[in-house]
Amino acid sequence: MNIANHLVRAGAARGDRPAVALGGNVLLRYAQLADRAARIAGGLIGIYGLQPGDRVGLAMKNCPEYLEVLYGCWHAGLIAVPINAKLHSREFAFILENSGARLCFATSDLVETVAGIAQPPLERLIEVGGGEYGQLLSVDAIPCMARAPEDGAWLFYTSGTTGRPKGAELSHRNLLAMIFCYFADMDQGTPWDAILHAAPISHGSGLYGLAHVTQASCHVLPESGGFHPEEIYRIIGHWPGLSFFAAPTMVKRLIDHPEDMDTSNLKQINYGGGPMYVADSRAGIERFGPKFAQLYGQGESPMTITALSQQVHADMAHPRWLERLGSVGTAQSVVEVRIADTEDNFLPVGEVGEIQVRGDAVMNGYWGNPDATAETLRGGWLHTGDMGAFDAEGFLTLKDRSKDMIISGGTNIYPREVEETLLRHPGVTEVSVIGRPDPEWGEVVVAFVVAVDDGVQAAALDAYCLENIARFKRPKEYRFVAELPKNNYGKVLKTELREADSKAMKSNG
């Protein structure tokens, strides 16, 4: 069960279909892409002596060569280690050392960075598109290496916002389960014409790209190499049947873009990686139509815990449409999802607890970290650290990360509920809520607010909260900021907000 066989099949059966494009220009067709991946595999084994199971780092920004390198590694039976191109050099060094990568591919913008931190066990650094890379492509293609379903395929390193990242070892079986769930739960319609990689291929966009390889869809990259709404709209206009993965912050930028551009080619936007507030979901549906599907997953169960399908987004006549829109959908088809208490006891409908998952999509474990593996997978369930509750229809609503939950006066307060309320106020653009230590209450609620303009006052927001949520849930303080700190995937860094709040409190005496 080698995931690379999907590309082999596409190259043989649909070889003339466009495979890789830059903007509107097709660069490779599937027969060419499959041949190049098989040649890279031949070179990795024949020239560099890599053996099945060895790790290969991919320090690469989104580029046309990304898929051929990724599938070339799998074709050779190797484990790919895609690394976010925006990480700090110390993070690159840790991931390469922790994974034990023997060889690393790097795009030209990252070659110097990787060369400066390279140390054993790393033996070789190859610049993508350089002379040595060209030599790989001149090697004879080799047959696809056989792999067992449980063999590692992708080391997915967590974002590490609360400490050093951990490498979730994803097997060929895990990735295949994710692909099947994409077909069954996320994107059920045809045609499968194109996928736009506007988000990093090293993470969610690349993972969903695997399903599109099985259907011989064209993988389209923005010419700018970044996310610019005007360019994204132009690409949508060029490629019929286009889907793409986006973080909620990216979707919001598209919604807020002032130009009214034709999006009739757009098939679906798959969003995840952070909360999409109901107000933003409704604005997106108004702008694009109900062409949305939401996923909830983690690197440890890649893109595969629950899904809120396009059909649910479109069912605006349903009496509980808004409640469903505020959820993350129902369990995906290859996993079981439950809510449990701190003792891992099952909790019934309506009760809040930790979200736990088991099934074929759940990782083998954390690379080289048996203690963390045992703790996270205890009892055969992936302990996500996320808090949530199921309703009677099986829809899961996220409350927050367990570490983000606020306990004030012995009562649980879920930041997302307060955030959803404040975002409905017309003067609020973005908001993030944290708990501040308090000697009397244990914690009090603090809201960091990005306002529309300087006219928005804390008193008005406080009155709005009193009208819409319980008094004890309203923020003790509103702190107005120009922007919220985010990581490379658009997630708000609440750790930085807590640090900023703590410093402000100390400076105020």
C-alpha cells in the first residue's frame, strides 16, 4: 500500500491531463509528473544510497517541483518530512535533527538557511531546480517500492506554539483513510478539475492535494508564491471546477476584498485550521454562495475528525442551520469521535469534555517520543486536548482548547462563545479572548479587540455582551489592538496575548 501508486496510476491512465500549473500556464501533464517522480526515486536510491524508511526533509516553499519531490520520496519507500517554509532556522534545525533526515531538498530561498544549520545525520542538501536536482531527473525511473500499510509516509510536525514541535508519524494507511474521507465527507461532487495551492503544501493544502492526485486534477500554484486576493480571484476565473484549502483568515480576506469578481468557476473552499465564526461563514456564503466545507482535524489525525459538508452549508431552510453552521459538523467516515471527562469516561450528548478520536486516520505515534505517544494515545484514543460537545444530531461544537478554557469563580467560560458574541457587534473586526489570573475569581475574562475605527468604546461592547450572554461571561477588560498575533497558519497566538497582558499588568503596578 504505497500512496505513490496513485500517481503511477494517474500517469498511466490519464497521462495527458494537466498536472501542475503556474497561474494559468500548464507546466506538466500527469505522464510527465509520474515519470519525474519515478526518476527522483531512482536517484535517491541509486545515487545517494537511501533505503526505504529513511527520512527526507522538504524545506520548500510552494513551487512547481513540490509534488514530484514528495511523490518521489514515497515512490522510493522513504518518509517525507515537509517543513513549513516560514519557520525560524532553529526550528528547521530541530526538525531535521529530530527526524533523522539523511537528505534535504530546499528551494533557493532556503538553501542558505539549511546549509547554515546542517549537521549529522543530514548528509546531503539539494537545491530544487539546481544542477544536482537536474541530475536526479536524468536517472532511469524505477518501479514503485512496496510498502506495508502501517509504514511511515509523512512526518507532520506540529506548530509548536506551546513548546518544541512533535513529529506525528503518518502511515500510508493514515493518508489513504484521509483521502477516502475527503471523497465521502468533504467534496462529494464532480468534476475534479483543479486544486489551488494558496496555503502551504507542507500542511493542509498538500494533504488535500493527495485526493486530487487520485482524480488526476491539476495542481495550480499562484505565480506570486503567496496569498493575494486579486490573484486568487483571477485564478478562479481561469480554472473551472476549482477547489482549495484555506485557513479562516484567508477566507475572510477574500470576503473583504472590495472588487466584485466572477466566481462561477469555484467549486468549493475547504476551510479549517482555526475557528470560522458564524458571522464570517454567513458573509462567505453571501459572497460566494454555499460553496464551503469545513474540516476539523489535527496533525495527529490529518484533516480527519469531523466535517461540515457543502450540503449542510447550503441547507439554509433547516431550523437549526445557524447552530449547525457554528459547529464543526459530524464525525468523518473512518473515525470514531467521542467526548470524555478527565478520567476518560464517556460523556453523553450536551456535556462538554475532551474530544477523543480513534480509527485508521490516527497517527502511528510521535516520532522518537514514546512517552508523549503513550500519553496522547492512551486507551487507544487520540486525546486531542480540544474541548467540545455533541448535540442530539451528532454535530460537534468546539468550545476551546482545554488550556484556553477560563475558570472564573468555579464556573467554566469558553472563549469562543464570548468571541462569537463580540464579532456580531458591527464595530468589531477581530477578537480573541483569554483568561487573566485573578486572586478573587481565579481568572477573569479579557478581550483583545481589533475595532473598525477609534469610535468603538469598551462601554458599548460591554453593554452588547450584557444583552447577549450571561453577565459572568462578559470581559472584565477590553484591550484595543491594531492586529492580533498569528502564527504561519493564521491561528491566533493566545500565548502571546497572555504574555502581553501579563506585562501590561505588571507595568501598571
